[in-house]
Amino acid sequence: MIVPDQFRTAWLSGMPRSGTTWLSQILASSPDVRLKSCPLFSYEFKNKLDKESSSEQWHQLFRDAYTTNSEFLDQEHLRKKGLIPEFGNKKEQPEQLVIKSNRFHNLVPYILENHEGIRFIYLVRHPCATIYSWLTDPNEFPKSADPKAHWRTGECRKTGPGEFWGFDDWIKVTKQALELSRIHPNRFRIFRYEDLVDNTNEVVTQIFNFLELSMTLSSESFICSSQSRHDEHKHSVFKNPLLINKWKESLDEDIISTCLRELEGTELEQFIL
């Protein structure tokens, strides 16, 4: 088994329905990456750590996540449905561990404090696009809930600690990301989902450079295949990039106008332009 100090750790984060699954698979296409999905939400490590956890406990969690195979951590449930690919060119002992998590944003400052080597990638998607994707996802938005009553607070989806849903949380978490990027400019980087879609190879190259990874043919091939067909399933990484602005025609106009009005003139306006 690999010596723990021989791998680097990165944490890919963003609000739910922000494109992190697609970006995580782009990263996973690298032979040098071992991807794990949200350990603190997994059966093996459920809520194991919190803001009081020590540096050694965080390091141990990452070591354990690196060496643990499970249906959830390895997203086998998505792979079996053909929603994410199977990459066959992986190294036995990749040098980069990537944790993909849309939860536990409240713990991010403590992780940065207790793990000096970790690097964070935060993916921001237009809040209206994020809300639209959530409200129209039958696996994520409860059928019995009223979209107009919950789009803002996300309370109908908050079933445990570390859950962040709705417009208010989008504001809170994005503000935190901006602040952390200022405090830790070499360890915390923000990327816009819209830029990732429009200029995929350029943005992916920036992300790979940030993580000290090299672009390979396997990554270029996956990027091409992921954008060459469209799967309607919400959790699929195979999407037509031309549908990125579908929310503009389908999301409730009152929700759109409220979001745009409240962000105009603030530091978050950059993400709606």
C-alpha cells in the first residue's frame, strides 16, 4: 500500500448541481488521480470529523479514504448506470487524491487550517442555473415540496449536517469561497462553470496546472466524448454544452429577477454576468 506522504490531496467543491460531477470525472480521467466522493457522507466515514477535529484526524481521514473502496466513495452506482465512465488507464498508486464534495462547506476553513498541503477547487455556477437544475431534479428536490416556497432556503432538502441548498446558501458559500481565495491564493482557486463549458480545454489546463497534473490523451478524449452527446439524466456527465442556458427559458421569472436584483452591485455580481 502507498505510503501516505507520497500522495497530494485536493478537494473539489461547489453547491449541488454546479457541475462538480463532470469536473471530477475530468480529473479522474488522469492516470495520476484517485477520486473519492464525499467521505463524510459515506457509510464508512459518516460525519466522522467536524470543526474540532485535529490535523492528524484530517490527515488520517484522507489516508483512509485513499485506501477504502466502496460503492459510494467510488461512485459505482453512477458508473453502473452509464452516467460516468470507466477509466482503464489508472496507476495503481496515483499521486493525487481528489475529494469531490458538495456538502460540508462549513468545514472548509478548518480543513485548510489543519492540512497545509491541501488545495481547494471551488466551482461556481450561475445561481439561477443551479436553482433550476435542483428544482427539476426528481432525485434531489422532494416531489411534495413547493418550489416557490423552498428555492430560497432549501429547507426541504436539508436532512443532515453539512447540507447546503437554495439561493441563500449559494450566497453564503460563494462569499466564503471568495474570502478563502483571498486568504489562501495559492491553495484555494475559484472557477466558473460557464467558463469551464465555454472554454473547456483552457480552464481544465489551468486546473491541472494548479494541481501539478499533466494533461493526457485520456483527459482530452473524455472531454470530447462528454460533450458529444446528451443524456437527460440529471447525474450524467454527458451533456450538450449548447443547453447551458436552458434555465433562462424555463425557470420562474420571479426567481430569476429576485436573484439578479439581489446580486447586482455586490461582489457576487461577477458570477451572473
